Amino acid sequence: MDITGHTVELLEDPFNLLSGSRYEYFLTIEVDEEDELYTEKGLLLKVIFLVDGSESRILQNYFIEQETEKVLDFELEEDEEEAVKEYCLNHLPEDENNGDELN
């Protein structure tokens, strides 16, 4: 599984009920044709990612067939989950990397 691109958006918490910042990532994924995840219609991984002080973790994730937006019933393997977490950490919006809150 290779992550070839992404979009990221800060999820708003207008009433400040939740601690930390939550980000919605859509990761563009490429897999080998022999992989059970392979689809000619493209593959995305939607990730809800939490950053709260020194804690960061994946709250939710699921695979989506890009062309049809159909949710696929697959789970990340442990090593893939670690790679996705690292990718998300390395691709936080600039303000979060500097320790500043996004407004």
C-alpha cells in the first residue's frame, strides 16, 4: 500500500466540547493489482486523526472506492495503521506543526 497524495481539513468544534484538534484526511492509495483492496476505480482512505498535546492517534478510518464513493469493508493491518499515523503526523497543516491552534 502506497500513499500517493492527500487532502486534509480541520474539523470544526464550534462549541469547544472536544479536546485537541481533529483532522479529516483523504489519502489517495495505490495497491498492487494482486492485492484484495485493488480496484480500477481508485482507492481512498478516509482518516479522522486526533492531535491533543503530545497525543496523536487515528480515531476512525475506512477505505472508499474513489469513483463510486462506495465504502469498502477492509481494515488496516497493524503496520499499515502505523504508516498512516506517521503520514498524517508528517502532513499536518502548518499551524499545527508550529504548535499553534488553527482558527
